[in-house]
Amino acid sequence: MKPEQIYQELKDLAEKFEITVSEQNLRTTGIKVKSGLCKVKGKNLFVMDKHKSIHKKIDILASYLTEFPHEDLYIIPAIREILEKKGIQTIGT
């Protein structure tokens, strides 16, 4: 799969958890901020720095999604493999 397709699949998976992924320019905030999950008006929002490379976006979003129970969801094999690798890395750290 192309990186753009992988990223889109991860964003679609986030939607299944009722998380909206929003890409924002975090450089203009004036303070040091990082991509991550937050709650805005009771809704889950994942704010992604739009200046990150596609590979970094995949890494960041996949790392967060491993924290959610996805074992019972249908996920295409390529995405499931990414999540499993990230889960192992998270457990090891």
C-alpha cells in the first residue's frame, strides 16, 4: 500500500472510535505543541501537525490507535500488522 492509503485507513479506523483526525498548522501557535488526542466540547479530536511527513503521521496515529480495543474490528491486514508492530513497541518501552 502507498503511504497515503495507509494514512487514510488509519484515519478511517480512528473514525470507528469516534475520533476525528484534523490536520493543523501547529507552528503558528507560539508555544511548543505536539500532535495528539484531546477532547473538544465532549468530542474526541486528534490534532495532527500538517507539516509532518506522511511516514511520521502514520507512526504517530498508529501509536495512538494501538491503545484502543481493535481486536474485534475488521481491519485490513496491512493496517492490522502496523498496529501490532506499534503495540509491541509500546509494550517494550
